Amino acid sequence: MIYRRARNIRSDKTGVSNVVSLVLIAGIMISLMGMVFTTYLPAWGKDIEAQTLNSVMDSFMDLKSGVDTLAVAGDPGTSLTTKMTLGSNGGPMFGFGRCTGSLDLRMDDGLLEVSDVTGGGVIYAQSRGNVVYTSSNTYVEEQIIALEAGAIIRDQSGLPVLKGQPNLVINRDPNTEETTIYLMMITLEGETRSDSGTGSYMIKTTLLSEETTHYPMGSHNPDNTINTRSDIRLAITTEYSSLWTDVFTNMAAEEGLVGSDGDAYVFGDTPEYLITTAAGTVTLTLYGMVGDLALKSTVFELETI
């Protein structure tokens, strides 16, 4: 009798298990990477861009503060240096959050004029010059930040917001109607230029000249009654007409001036104001002024270092 030994055939599933494990691990890694790219990295990028825009705003605040400080000190030849932020190189992973911006020195923009309408439109003073930053973001909405006539303006989606007050003060005594108008005229000189990219660079601001002049508005009789009144006009050429209209309106209304309907001012009536806009120029006319018009004319040189 012949006996045959039965073969014991065992299946080896080790290779299959390894393949399944690798597929599962790859799926988990792909899911994690997808989550990182679609959720976390954009959030990091948005945070970096927001921080960059905050740094830009801080730079403009420092620039305005430096200009105001030099003007008040009134010592020609003195200078201050401001660090101006352009953009960011982004985060450590794949450069997410990298954002660039451009900074323009526009020496011929932002013309501001002060004149006496009563005296035949005699111009007392004028100034000009803007510093404008334009962002180039991926996650955060684009912004434009400008230093214009001493005011800091932030424009987002065509909606300008005042972030720093202009150097204009109107103070009227309701009992005597004596009014003081103080205005610091800022003229920026230097090379008209535009710089863009990431990082930051320095702007050196030097006070070249400063002069304060007082002009009488109206006059008094010997018995101190009002004899004549003056009509003063402030006109600024700007891309932000709606914002400057609001600025002028609020200043005049807070001092008790009444909005004019455009008719000729009658001597002895309550002082009025009228705001008009034409060809990008916003004009504030103050009717029936009696008091002092103080103009501080300053000239600054801006240069990058």
C-alpha cells in the first residue's frame, strides 16, 4: 500500500497587509495635507497679511508724528527717520502669506489752498505732496493708505476712513463770534518715486523751513462792535472727496456754523459754511468770519535711505 503525504499549503498574507497599511497611511497623509493647504495655511497667510497692514499703518502714524514734531519744534535742518513697511516674505512653509506692497512719494498731489474770498480771492498759502501705500494681498482685502494734508486715510473697497486727523482746528466763541482758524500747511519736496516689494526701508524727513503768519478776519469798530467780516476758503484737490467733505462738515457744524444754501451771505447773519465739489476739488467756504487765521507753512524734504 502506498501512502502519499498530503501537502500543507499555507498562504502568506504579509505582503498584502503592508500594501493596505501603506494605502491607509497615504490616505491619512493626503487628508492631512489637504486640510493644511485648504484651512491652516490660508489662515496663517491671512494673519500674516493682516499683521503686515497693521505694520504699514503704524509706519504712517510714525511718519505723521515725526512731521508734526518737527513742525512744532520749528528748527529747520532737523530730521527724523521712519521705518516704512512694504510687505512680508511670508511664513516658513512654502512662503504662504507672502505679500508685497508699493509706496509712492507723490510730490505734486494733494494741493491745499487757503484764500480770502472777500479780498478778491487772495491766496494766503498753499501746500502739496502725498505719501501713498498700495497693498497686493491674496487673502486680505486690498487697502490703500495715504498721508494727505496731514491726515491719514485708509481706503478699502472704495470706502475711505480717516485714521489720523488733519492739522486743522476751527474754534468759535458763540458769545462774541470770535473765531480762530489754525491750519498747518505741509509741503513735501523730494524725488517723486515708487518702490515695491517686501520688507521695509527708511524715509528721512527733514524740516527745510517753517513760518507762522496771522491774518485778521474781519474788523471791529472803536466800540468793539463788528465792522467787517471775512469769507475764508479752504480747497483741497483729492481722490477722497467724500471723506474731506465729511471732515469739513463735522468741523464747521461742531462750532455752530450753519450750512449755507448757496445764497449770498448777509452781514450780521449767523456765520455759515458751504461745501462744494468740482473736478476732484473739495472747497469749504466759511462766511462771516471775525477773528484770527493762523497759518503755519512748513516745507519738508523726504528721501529714502
